[in-house]
Amino acid sequence: MALPTLTPEQRAEALAKAAEARKARSELLASIKSGKQSIDKVLLKAKEDKTIGKTKVTQLLKAVPGLGAVKVAALLEQAGIDPDRRAAGLGDRQREALIDALK
């Protein structure tokens, strides 16, 4: 499928929107890293919040202090979650399995 041709104004608007989304995602991950937000509350808000919902579960879990790539991969495998899954795409059982594993 070919991409639509954008006018310079549309392109600038799309770039600004993308930059805003990246900034919001970065702030979210930083707040998880610092402990201001807990991962269980973040995962529960994933359906309503677009920023959280479009963030990959792997990124969210790696932001948790004490969790690295190996532990995150093990958690995802244990819960039966694809590493490329986004937070809004988690089912209720998958979300509960992750929250229980992190407690």
C-alpha cells in the first residue's frame, strides 16, 4: 500500500504530533523508573490512556527498577505474552499474570 502524499503543512503537523507522542512516552517511562508510578497502575490504565496503550509492554517492564532484558523476557514468556505486544492489547488474564508476577 502506497503512502499518501502529504502537503508540507500536513507533514509538519504529523511530525509535531509524533514528537509530542515520543515526549509523553519518555515522561511515562521516566516516572516508572523513578518510582512515581507503579507498573500495576500503569497497566490497568492502558485501555484509556493512548500514551500507555501504544507503548510496548517490554518497554514498560524494562523501565521498572531491577528488571532487565532477561527478566523481562522470562516474565513475558511465563505470562504467554508476545514481546512485541503493546499495553492496550493485553488481555485481562495476561495483565493479571504480569501484575501477580511483579508483586
